[in-house]
Amino acid sequence: MPNALVWFRNDLRLADNPALQAALDDGYVPICIYIHAPDEEGGWAPGAASDAWRHRSLAALDADLRQRGSRLRLFFGPTLPTLQTLLMACDAEGVFWNRRYEPAIEKRDTAIKKTLRAQGLRAESFNGSLLFEPWTLQTRERGPYQVFAPFWRAALAAWRPQAVHDAPKRIEETEEGPDGVALDVLKLFPSQRWDENFWRQWSPGEAGAREALEAFVDGALHGYREQRDRPDRIGTSRLSPHLHFGEIAPWRVIAVLEDVRSAGMAADIDTCIRQLGWREFAHHLLHHFPDTVDRNLNPRFDKFDWARRNPRQTEAWRSGATGVPIVDAGMRELWQTGWMHNRARMVVASYLCKHLRQHWLEGARWFWDTLVDADLADNTLGWQWVAGTGADASPYFRVFNPVVQAEKFDPDGAYIAKWVPELAALPVPAKFAPWLHPHLAATYAPHYPSKPIVDLAKGRDAALAAYRALTLRS
Ligand code: FAD
């Protein structure tokens, strides 16, 4: 049988893997490879938390391949010459891969495909991670969508259930070609071991993704519509890192949800599928507006008067020491687990962009380095949405009040108590705004800042004044 390279990227799974399946269907012995080339990511080389996850996910993929008679071979970039060398050394007829949609990667992969085909080799790419690739849905004017609701309406109208495919039971292997380097040589895992706590909560790899989905279907899916905004509960799927690394296909998530659909579950399932729709929308926007990874989608905001960079305040935000309990809880959850609840993400992002008036990129870069689910499409959409600079964004003047947010979404203060233990003994409602209850705070939370680094009302007023100045100017 002839050989072909199957080039794994953010599709670290064997089931529902169109590139692997196509290589097998075409009768090739798949030589499974991964190429480490962070400097080809257009300035968004994966952050430290992503690398820690990827290390484990690659190990899991290799173990899954070995169980089936194959293995994963690891190499360093630059990608094109590495592929060319491997094609020769393995006597392979071509390369199969699943597409990625980050602007720099799309450009690189297009060039790779063109070059390999010009050399008479096969270069075949597939959709391995989206329900709708970014160019498949268009407005009536044949342009990209910029508002979620019509995008999602069009998506639902076009949606056809996709079949799921189990992992191949056996995969042939060849001794041809180089073995590649050992996983440790890629140096993806943190030498300081700050990630040790992460793995109590997370299990990277395809099996871990399936377990997370099962746990969700048996648990948090029931009542998802009501609970998904509550950071104090396990009210969501926590599938985001698994989806980002392609350890599970979104169409499998939907198939499993549809399998348990009943009249009583319909609202929860529809709400969850709609959230997957935001992931689709994020990729749609990233493809059509590639500059938005570091520029405002709405150019009006190019003239916005962000405050001067303030390393002291930014550091307090990063380390969860702002003196605003719900903000500190979110930032500490992120630091300790590599993940943060969506509601908390919105609150901390709003606090940084509005109350501290720091540029959204300051926050996006920190999330990029610390989130295990850091994803260029979702992160860019999330930050520009909260900052008010993006597509279908929350308007800039709608400033989240972190105290009200805590009262509403963490009513017992359990989320705050969990991540900010200095506040655990403080009764509700003092837990939401300890500076308003100085005597209680001095007694029950003596080690927590006595007031926030920025007065909430003043921060809000300054943000709104800057916004008014922008509207007058434009
Ligand atoms: P669930 O509620 O179970 O949703 C299921 C899946 O739908 C998620 O796994 C995710 O893939 C997708 N999804 C849900 N909400 C959103 C959303 N608002 N936007 C896009 N996709 C969504 N998500 C990332 O995956 N990576 C990021 O880097 C990222 N950065 C963000 C930054 C900010 C400032 C904000 C406000 C949101 C960000 N999000 C990001 C979106 C969202 O917070 C996470 O996807 C969600 O918290 C993941 O938890 P879950 O898997 O339990 O979600």
C-alpha cells in the first residue's frame, strides 16, 4: 500500500477525523505526524496554558494510535520544508489535513497546498472542526454576517445532521521515514509545574473529551438554560478546550445532545447548540475580518481614549487583587484552573476595559497565555464584544456593575468564597462589596483589600465620558 502523511494539528482525535478517514479510504498507510511551528502563528503563538494542554493531548493521541498499531511522529518546523523532507523520506504520495482558520495559518496552508500540488503531490484538506466553514453562509447581499441572530437563523436553516464515525479499529504503520523527536523535546510542558492543579479538573485527549461530554449530558445539561450563567455551579459543559484542540467534533456533540432530546430537554439542548453557534460565528468573523485579532472591528474605536497603560492596575487585575470580589474570583479561577466561567469572563473583561479603561488587547493577551481553551476566534470575539469594539457587540455604554453581577449570578457568594478564601467568612451581601461594610470586613476579611483599586462609580463615569467624547468626535 502507498504511504501518505496525515498531518495532525487542532484535530487531536481519531473518531470523526475526515483527513485520517480520507487517507484510509484512499488506501494509504497513514504516517501520522505533528509539526511544532509556533512562529508561524502570526504573532499568536500558543500561550503557556495551551502548550501544557497540547503536551498531554499529543501524548493521548500517540497512545490511542499505538493501541491501533500506529504512532504519532513529532517534528519541528518550518512546516513546508519539513513536509517536503518527510514526503521524500517516507516515499509518501501526499499530505492529508483538517483545516484551521486562523488568518496566518490559512495563508500558510494555502501556500503549502499550492506548492505541493505544483510538485505533483497530493495535498488534501478537510473540515474537521466546524459545523459551517466560514465561507459557506452569506447574507442576502453575499457578504459576511456581522450580527449573530441572522447568522444563526441562516445556520439553522442550512443545518443537516452530520453522521458520526467511530475511530478506525486498526491503523497500519510503516517503518519508512524518520521517527521524529520525543514529546518532551518540544518543551510544551511548564518546567515550573504551575499547571499541576489543572489536571484535577481536566483530562486532555479524545477519551477525556468523551467523558466530559457524558458528564455534561448526565448532569449540567439538565437545566443548562437556567444554570449556564451561574459561575457558582457546574452549569455548563466545560468542553471548550476539548473543542479547541479538536479532541471532539462539534457535530458529535450535537448528535449526542440530539440523542437525549425529549420535550422536557428541548430548551436546554437548543440553548447549548446556540452557544456552539457563537463558536461558529466567531470563526466566520475571524475569516472575513482577519485584522480583528489586533484591531478594532469597528474602526470608530480607533480614536477611543483608552487610559495610559497602567502596569500596577493591570497586575492587580491579572493576579486577582483588584479589591472587587467577583473580578478577583474570576481571575483566580483562571490562574488556578486555566479556565474561567463565561459570566466571569464577561465581568472581568468589562472591568478591565471600562472601569480601568485598559485596551482590550491587554486582556486578550493575558487570556491567550493563561486559558487552556485559548482560541483566536472565540477570544477575539469575546474581548471585542465586551469592549464594545466588535461585531454585534454590547454597546460601550452598557457597563457591567460587578457588584450587581455578583448579586445576580453568585447570590450565595459561593463562587467568591471558593476562589477568594479571604472573603469566605464575610456574610452576604458584604461579600459582594466589602468596602461598603468596613466593620464587617475588618473583622471577617482582614486580609482582603479594604477598597477597590479604582472607585467603581468614578471608573464608570470616566469610561462613559471617554465614550461621549468619541461620539462627539465621530
Ligand atoms: P458551554 O456553555 O458548555 O458551551 C458549549 C461550547 O460552545 C463551548 O465549549 C464553546 O466552544 C462554545 N461557546 C460557548 N459560549 C461561547 C461564546 N460566548 N463564544 C464562543 N463560543 C462559545 N471561548 C473559548 O473557547 N476560547 C477563548 O479563548 C474564549 N475567550 C473568551 C474571552 C472573553 C472575554 C469572553 C467573554 C468569552 C470567551 N470565550 C472563549 C467564550 C466562552 O467564555 C467559553 O467558550 C465558555 O466559557 C466555555 O465554557 P463551556 O465549554 O462550559 O461552554
